[in-house]
Amino acid sequence: MEITVAKYAGFCFGVERAVNTVYDIIKEHKGKKIYTLGLLIHNPVITESLRQNGVEAIEEDRLEELLAQNPENSVFVIRAHGIKKEIAEKIKAHENATVKLVDCTCPFVAKIHKIMDAHTDENSFTLLFGTEDHPEIIGIASHIKGEYFIFDSLEMLKSAYENGLSEKIVSKQVIMASQTTQNLAEYKKCQEFLKKLCTNPLIFDTICCVTENRQLEVDKLSQKCDAILVIGGKNSSNTKKLYEISRRHNANTFFVEHFSDIPKNITLMPHVGIAAGASTPGYMIEEVKKIMSEQENFAQLLDESFKTLNTGDKVSGIVTSVSGTEVHVDIGSKVTGVLTLENVTDDSTAKLENLFKVGDTVEAIAIRVSDLDGIAMLSKKKVDAQKDWLKVVEAAEKEEILEGKITDAVKGGVIAYALSNRIFIPASQTMVARGGDLASIVGTVQKFKLIEVTPEKKHAVGSIRKVVMEERKAAEEAFWAAIEEGKHYVGKVKSLTNYGAFVDLGGVDGMVHTSELSWTRIASPKDVVSVGDEIEVFVKAFDREKGRISLGYKTDATNPWTVFTNTYAVGDVADVTVVSIMPFGAFAQILPGVDGLIHISQIANKKLGSPAEVLNKGDVVKAKILEIDTENKKVSLSVRALLTEEEAAPAEEAADAE
């Protein structure tokens, strides 16, 4: 049997300090009466030891009685959990040469007292996370000025909020703190809930860091071990929390308050973990280990004297012979172990002669035992599967990314195989849209992380979404680290709105406003781009905090005026389209986005009352470029100039003939 003791098991700093202080007082103040105000710590073994050394644990009514008698030669000790503020003040008022007050309040608890003294007043409302009748909470509450509410779960806080608490905390400074030994995960949930309800609540993280480490360690240990012993007093808050945390993952969790609580069959467990509350002395942990070892040695000797092999037993043996069909293994029993290919590997083309040689050590599980035939059929595959399961557990602890093929779509999700184990991936963690066809990813290889592992059931739950989200976040971080104004990207048009197009730049979206899509007026972004198009864009501006990126699409190279000036010059002739008729002339399109004016005087060789006498909207005519006003982006055109040139040509020809 393997025994693993939690690193943070046993006395914490505050408890150890309190216990050592009282034992020092016992040595130094012989003849004096020593009183602890309540139990010094929540551990029956320590409590009994102190009682036998003359230390009396008293409650508030007994204290009042003693103080009324003006006791002499007395030492009053404040326990590790602390006491009410007013009680401490009463004792201080009676302190003199023969009456002494020793404060053994845990420094972490004392810190909360100071927080309440400094930050609470009549205009504050304090939310205190803890057990209402626990001495630590009672002591903390005595330092609170103003109203307060004690709760021990998120559900209790929500219920109170819905039933009048919301009216009490409105317009008040809300303060939140916790008993030092409470469940950290639950306290974090309560903090998130409060942040959604209040503006600027004052939240203090007062759960002891040792308690936090202790809880996290037990959470992991309970998933590794076959059984967990939680040593400590059943009236100890932090010990009960350890028991509850372990019990969530491991049904074989046992509360050991006295040595007699150690289960008799604990030695049957291959791997046992030991955790202990902050009020548990180290010698108790060592004594439990010793008792377990003695039980194991006795059980082992007894087992060896009557050793038999049963179906399901795990064995280790030496290969004695190898043939094409069987491998014989000496397993130290009256029967011979036999391995066949189907119980070694799923590869039907493999050969036993290539996998084993005489003298090899083999671990296997007995799947059928026949004393009559003198053989035990063994399975190496089952042992390998168990080892692979340990790899699954380790992968979960290390948050490794696994790859596995999706083999089936089942109710509520899909099945993937990784590390030779079946992994369930809920529909919500597949990245398939809600209500979508899960069968669409069957047969594909997906990357995922394990989000839940139940060792005793060999049940593992994975998440494709977690990997995708983490990769997306990493890509976003890299993107934001490299972005700068003017930088060009090739992105894919993701969606269109009335005011622009959203472009995926590689995990981060930017927007091209309608005005940036074209140099000419457009009715809708779809006049220029479509969803799925790959386009080159550049960064105009960005706001990292708001996650906004403004993109440009049109460039100077595509500016119609630039195209025009690069194509035409004064004196050139162009085919133009009449786009509008005005009293003073006609506007004609030279290129999309560039129009020129044909003044009424430049339309014909005769005087016109209206341009409409000669031109109609939509007519395509040849016009000569008379002038280009680059500064104002205006073009003057003439049809008459071409008519004059045509008339002049025959006259010149006739003159040449003479």
C-alpha cells in the first residue's frame, strides 16, 4: 500500500502558535489557574491533553462569574479563533499584576478584526461569508459597526438578496469578507455575484492562504488516491471543508477524529492519501501512518500464508516460454499464467515472438482462473488500460491538450478516444452550434482538454471549446501586440450591416465603414463586397480597451480622380455619358466617380435656348477636355470643339487642292 501525506497537512502557523503558547504558559506559570476562552482549537485530542494539564475551557457566562470574583493568579487565553471584542475589553479591564491576558488569536483572524474596525460604520453594510455560530465569525461580527448579514453559500446570498437584502444595501458602502477557513471556490462565486449587483463593493480576500493551499491540494489528492483519510476534529470548520472537498471526487473518504476511526479494510486500498485540518498535530498524522502500516504488514503476512489467485487479481511474473499462439508466465502461484495475442494488443498483425522474450517481466490481470487445468488466462491490455488511465488523470492535472478521433455522436454529446480511453465531450463543448448536427464532426480528429475526471468511475469529460477559446485568446493577444496604424491585412468579410462590413483579421474583427468601401456613393456595402470575400484592408485607428478596429479599404490608387488624371490630359477626347441636364449645360461622366461639365456654349455651333435641344440624359458623346482644375477636381468638356474641327477639315483639304 502506498501512503501519500498532503504537504499542508496538520497545524497551520496560527494554531501551532496558540498550542505552543499555552504549553509554555503551563510550564512557566505553575500554580496559576489557566483558562481558555472557549476551546483553544477544534481538536478533541489536544483539548483533552490541555484539560489533563489543568487548562480549563470556559464560556462567556463562566467568565462573567470569575471576573466578578476578582480572580488572582489567573491567566486568560484568547483562543486561535478569537473572541468577542467586548469580552476581550472586559478582561483587559481586570488585568493587573496577578491577572494576565494572553492573546493567541490567529494573525489572519486578527487581520479581519482590524479590517472591520477600520472600514465599517453606520453607512456600511457588511456581508460575512462563514458559519453563523462559528466562534471565529462571532468574534469578527463583534468588530462590525453598522448592519451585517452572515451567509454560508451563494444560494443563501441569492435568496437573501431576493427577499429584502437588496433594499438594505442600496446606497450603502457594501463590504465583503470571509471566515478564514471557508471554501475558496464558493467565496469566489459569491464575489462575482456581488460585483454584478453593487457599484464598487469593498471585497477582502480573507481566506487564509494556507487554507487555500490545503483545499487545492486535497482536491487533487482525492482524484489520485483510492481512499482518503481526513484527520481532525469533526467540529473543526477547515477539517470539515477538506472532507467535503475530498468526498466530491472520492467516495472512499473517511473522517478520522480518533485512531479508532481508521477503517479496518483500509489496507486493501493500493493508494491511500492522508489530509489533516489545521487543528491536527503532527504526531497524530504519524500515529495514523504507523497504525496503517502495522495493519498492512499483518494483512500481508496473513494473505501470503493463504495465497490464492482470483479473477480480477493483478499479477507480476516472468516469461518462461513464447510460442506463436501463447506466452507462458510464472506468476508465483500454483497455476501458470497464459497470454494470448488478443489479450496483449488490438493489432491482429502483431506476433507474440516479437513482443516477448523469455525472462521478460510482465504485469497483467487474471481474467479466468482454472485450478483444475492449472492455468490462469491473463490480460496485459487491461493493465495497459489502467496505466493509460493514469496518463489521462495526469493530462487533466497538467491541463495538457490532447488529440483524439471523434467516433460516435451520442445523447448530449460525442465520444472521442485519446490515450486509449473513452472521453465524453458534451454538445456545449464541441463548437457545433446549438441544435446543430453532432454527427458532422464524427470521424474528425479534434484537439481538446480534459475538464472533469472521476477516477473511481474512470469517467473523463473533455472540451474542444476550451482549446479553441484559449487558442483564440492567444491569437488575439498576439494580434493586439503587433497591430499599428497603417498596417495592412488580408481578411475575410464576416458579415455586412447597413453601415459597413466586418472583416475577420485572424481571430479579431475590424470594421470597414461604408464610406471607406468606395470612393463613390453606394447604397449598401453589398454593392462592393460579399460575405466570404478575401480583401486587403489597412488599419485606420484602433482602441485596445474597447476592442475596436477601424479599417480602410479604398486607397489613393483606386481614387477615381487619380485614375482620371493618370489616364487623361487637356486636349484628350473621351466618350462621355450625359448624367444630368441643367439650364447652363450638361454634366457627363468621364469615368465612374469623375464627371465633367459641358457648358451650354460648348454643346453646338449655334446658340441654344437649352442643352436639352441637343442632348438627352444617357446620351454617349465624344467630348474634348478643355480644362482640368486639379485643386477643385473639376473638368471642363466641349462637344463644339470637335464639331469645329470636323468642319475645318474639309476647308483645309479644298485649300490644299487649289
